[in-house]
Amino acid sequence: MKRLQQLALCGLLGSLPASTAFDVNSLDAAILQDMLESYTEHTASTCTGAAGTTTFTFDYPGLNAASEWYPAYETFEEDLFLAAMSHTDAGNRSWTIRLGQAGNIYSHFCPDMHGETMPPQAHTDAPFIDEVHQSVSVNGYLNFGVGRCNGQDCPANYVHGAGTYQRDAPYTDVPFYSQSLAKHCTGDSCTFASWGSQAHVATIFTSSVMTFNKYTNCGNGIIEHTEMVHNFAPENAVAPELTDQTYFNLPWSGVRRSNLPFALEPNKDTGELSYDDPDTVDYCPLCPWGNDEVGGPQDMGGGRCSRVDLRYLRGYTTFVEPGLFVNRETQDQQYLWCRKPGADGDCSASPSTCMATPTACYNEDGTVKPGYTPIQLRVAADSTPSCTSHIGIFEGYQTVKCKIRDLGFGNSRTYLYAGTSADTCAPWLEGGSMGIYREDTGAGITIPYVRHWSWSEKNELMYFSVYTQDQTEAINLVNSVFDNRGNASPLPLRFETFPPGETFPGPDYNPGALGAVTFVYGDGNDYDIVPGNGRRRMGSSNRDFTVFTMNWWQNGAKLTPGDTFSKRAFVFASELSAAKTTADALVPKVIPDKIDDTRWNPRAVDIYKSGMSFDAVAATSVQGTSTTCTSTIATLECSGFSTPKAGHVPFFYITCGASSYLGPDPYHYTPGNGDWFTFPGLSNDNDKKIRSYACAGEVESVRPTWKLIGWFNASTCSLGSGLSFDDNICDVPTPTTNSPVTAAPTSPPTAQPSKNPT
């Protein structure tokens, strides 16, 4: 029976219903359960409500065409794929997540909402390596450390949960994904362990980072995600600054901007999340990555939307699909040029040089700098724009010049095109529209092109194109829409930009029905129980990727050998109208924790040997102290544990081609091991690299595999090379299941996630 259960763990049985429990006595199940749950002061999950709605598989279901991955990288997905997990919802909150070899999310697909959440992977040398949901750990002492690597400056030191960049040809011509150490799915949860990779290859550093990820389907579109980072370096093996991890992204993640272009965060004082009125949406600007400093262009007041401590936020960020209207009127105004200070008050002396660009005349918060005078759009009292034709046609559309501004403004060479947003903090406007509107009624026109806001200080003309190919129609349209005859006061106008495909909210506008994905990360007070601080960062990129990440950093955020950091958080798909209520209920359930090696309550894990083969068996119960092996010829060789423990280190079963090894050195087969480097540590020569993804004596295409066996005392347990793992040596009790394990999938895997996943 055990062999059949092991096949299920390896994914050879296809798609299994969640009611089929894998062997609770299996090694993977024991290690993963104990790592995620068996330590003092562990808080049990309150996640409920998903019964009968979860399915999972370890069989690659084929390409999901609707995810629309970058075509050049589509072929890598089959090697990347480890598992898929789905929730079938009675409404429209169904989802499927696909997990990479590292157990990290690379696809979050909502078939009845926005489709694919994760970016399309159009990132050079980084297919499913960077723009995914993963943990990142940094050794701050070594990362670009000046003079700290063999007397020279150090390169980057980032351990990615996902894998390495493709920057070490020919070794990484095929991407190297951080390798799975253990995997287990049962009920409504899937759990994974992996060995994190130094991402910037070829590297001079080793990695002592192990990651754990558990995903639980809570129902109603909600995923509970518990992620762990464990520093498995042996204690006191090298100087602590060489092994300590001191800066973390938990997670490093993001969304596909074209599918989820808007970011919203609740008002930090009231907790309300506004979205109905375009003028009061609680949106966040998404400036180019790195421009999120407090007080900068992304700061919406009091630190909201900037790189601020979680204590100043309300615990969640919501990304919304296209269709939301956000009036960035202050920012839209920044498209208009200004008259420079001291320009004679009317540009009469120097019309060609008296004007300043929007960048020069506005502060980052949208206010006008002292001395600058911005152009104001208006129609004079008791008048019309008096439009006439202007030379030139823009993409077939007529260009007009109209009297809709004050006198006294000189040459402004604008050339502003609809769909190419000049507002770098509003990437959702790219591909959108722009227009001029009356302040009194809101009526207006959309325009494809602004040629000049002004040209001569002696007239009131603005030059722009109108969406018509008929000259007379263009003139009449502007004159009629902005007709101010009979009014004794000037008619103020405003310039606005709109998301792709939209112009202005209509009578049926219902933003609450829009789809949304929400990250719930807690209000920061949770970090009172652990050293360090929590921080949220986000920003745009020059790809279809909005960066979103959480930091554990500062003030004691450190993992020394044997330490583990754990964080339980949530991500969910819903209608925008449900985001606040759902998130508010989840915020108190976010739990960070730092676990030292004295808090674990492991069970026994024993290694039995028969000839040149071995089996590893875990105790059948949590904190169990004994194991059973029914073999009459196998001998007990080593006794260890299912979790970290003082004086013990993880043992790995490693294969490289026809060779195999069982022991504590994950770099056993790495070229140069014992020559220019040992684990843990770094190369003794910056020109000699450490390639965990290569096998000494083998061609570049041959790669190692790793499996986590447990934690053992390396001084008393020494098995070494040549042993083969055989899980048939020892038999274990038959597991109790709610339904039988079948020898074939209960239904054939589908080519892509469907509305009702199977």
C-alpha cells in the first residue's frame, strides 16, 4: 500500500479530490506538518468554509492559453510546474493557483473575473524567476559589501525562493528553478518545502535558506498563505556575518498591470475604502519602482501608499480590474505648462522662452511652485471658443485652434498624445483617453492630440485635434459643447485623462461589481511579538508588472543559523464591494512569528539501511518518539527529527546523474566543493564560481535533485555517497481515507483551468 501512496505524492495518479488524504505517515507529510504546526505558541488556523470545493494535482495540466504568458517562455512552464490547486466557487470567485518547483505561486487564475493575476513574464533572463509570488532573503553584510569578499567588493546576495536568473550560459540556458525538497496535499491545503537559490549567477555565495509554503482554501475566494524562511546553516561553522539573513521580502510579488491596473488602500484614519465617486477614490499612485518614499509622489498623506511601516496602514491593499474611474485632477492639471517667474507678467518680451514644462513648475504633490503661473482653461464670458481650422491633420483627425485660455502665455511645445500618459504615477492611463470638460455640467469632448496649450501671448488659442475627419464638424462640435453665450462669467474648463476604453462614468456605473484581488498583510501591531518591522512597498515597472512586496526588516529582523521566520497572511479574489468587509475580518488573523530551535516539538525520523539502500521513516503521530520498520534485514542507522533542533542539521538525499549522496552538505556534487569553497560560506576567489545547479564531472545539462530527509546529528550520523533511497524497505500502517486512492485520475486533467475546475 505504501508504494501506491508514494506514487500519489509524486503526482503519478493525476488529479485527486481533496477528500483523498495522502499517507499521513509519509516523510513529506510528517516534516511539512511539523514545520508548519508543531512548535510552542503556534496559533491554529481559523480557515473554514471550503469543504468539497478544493482539488489539486501534481500532473502538469498543459498550457493555460488564457494566462497569455510571454510566448518565448511558454515552453519553460512544464519543467517549472510542481502542482496546481483549485477552488470551485458557487459564484464567480473560483481560482486556480499553479505552484513552481519551489512551491511558490507563479499563476493565480480567476476564470470568472480578471483572468490571470501574475505578470506575463516578459523579463529578460527571468522566466518565472522574478515576477512571481516568492520569498527573498538577503545577507545585508555581503550584499554589495565593499571590500568584504576576499578583499574585493561583493556582488549581489539575494536568495530567491523561485530560482536563478539565466545569466550563466550554458548552465542556465534552461532555467534553474529552486528545487522541491518536500510536497504534500490533503483536505483543503497544499504544503511545500524548497531550497532557496542565489539568484544572481554565476555567484560566489552559498545559500543556507530553506523556504516553506502552505496554501489553504478558506472558501469564498480566500487563500490563507503561510510562508516560512529557515536558516539551516550549521551553528558556529563560519563567522556569523557570512550566514545571517538580515533583510526579507515576504513575499516579493505583484500583479499584471493590464488586468489589475488600480491599487486601492483604505483611509488610514477612518478605515473606509471609497471607490464610488471618481473624485474620492482611495487609490494609490503607482510611480516607477523606487519612487515610493514618504513625502514623495506616491504618498497620499500620512504615508498612505508610500513605503511606510505597516502600523500606519489598515492591513490590506486591493488591486482592481479595468473600469474604475479615478479623477487625478490635480495630476491632470500638471499636463498644462506654466509661465516662468519674472516673465514680464505676460510673456511679451520673450514668448519663445517664457514658458516652463509641467515638470519644472509643479511640486510632486501637484501644487504650483512659487512664482509660476499655470495655464487655466476657460471660455470667455458671453462667448464661444470661436474655433477655426489649423494646419495639419493628426492620424486623419482634424486639428483646430480655439480660444479657451487667458492671454499672456507663450510657446509651449507639448505634443501630448492620448494613450501615452505623461503622468508617470498613473500607468493605468496608458492606452486610455483624454478630454476637455465643462466644470458646470461635466459635458465635454475627448481628444486624441494636444499640439500646443499656447503659442502666442497675444491670443487665447489652444491647438488640439478632434475625433472627426470633417473640418466643419470639428469646429462646430467644440463651439457648441463649450458655448458660453449669455453668461456674464467665464466658463471654467478642466483637462482629464481616463483609463483605456473609458471616457466618463455613465448612469449605469457600478464600480463595486468590478473584480479585485486583495493582499491582506496585517496592521503592523503583530510585529510587537517579533523583532524587526513590517513594511509594504509597491510601484510600477516598464513591463506589464506592478511590484508589490512586504518587508521584514530593521531592528533585529535577522535569522541566525537555526532560526525561522513564519508569517500567515491572505490573498483573495472578490468583487470590489466585498474587499473591505472581507479584508477587515482577515487582518486580525495575520500572524508573524520568529521561531528559534528550542520551540519545536518534532517527531522522530529514523533512517534504516538495507545493503546499499535506505528508507527514512517518521513516527506515526505528532511528537511521536519511535518509528516502525517491518523489514527483517534493515538496520537502524541514524535517529533524527522532523524539525530543526539544536545540534542537528538537515540531511538531504541528492542525486547527480548515476551518483547519490545522503548527508548535510547540499553542495556535495557542486564543482569546486572542498577546493575553492565549502558550505556554508563563499568562494575563496571571486573569479571561481559556485554552481549548485551543476554536477561535478557531468555535462552542463545534468542537474542535481534534492530531497529533505529530516534533521540529524552530523557527528554521529555519517552515511555519505552511494546509497539509494528506497521507500519500500520499511512498511507503514495503511492510512485512513474518506475515499479510496485510485490508480488513475478521477477525471482527466483539463488543458487549462475552467470555470468549474476538476
